[in-house]
Amino acid sequence: MKTFDKGTVIRTVLLFIALINQTLVMFGQTVLPISEEQVQTAGEALYVAGSTIFTMVTAVIAWFKNNYVTYKGQLQKDALKQKGLTK
């Protein structure tokens, strides 16, 4: 299989980062080493909400576009390029 285009790789990497972050949040871990005393309830809620929104937006953006990941997708991309319909 040919190499993936840059946009597909970037969207997929961001999606994996968002999913890892969301998993850490679900298990009560934070990426930043902040003690429980330093974090107030409103700050925690804002962090969880922001993390969830980041994950949802990244997932939608990453897979809304046609990523041409499968062999059939690569054939489709090649056909579109031949007809001048894509970059």
C-alpha cells in the first residue's frame, strides 16, 4: 500500500492523542502533574468538559474527511487524481 497523505496522518495522530487523553480523564488521571489540593471543583469540571469536547471535535474532524485508508480507498484516490478531482 502506498504511504498515507499528510492530512490523514495528522488527523489520525490527533485522534489517538485525544482518545488517550480522554481515557486518562475517565480513570481520574491528568496529563499535568497537579495535586488534588491545587485543583478546585470548577477547574476539574472545566478540564473534563474541555477534554471531552476536544475528543469529540477531533474524532469528527478526523473521520469526516475521506481518509483513503483501505486498498479500495487508495484506488478511489488514484481515480480521483487521474480525473483532476483531488489534490
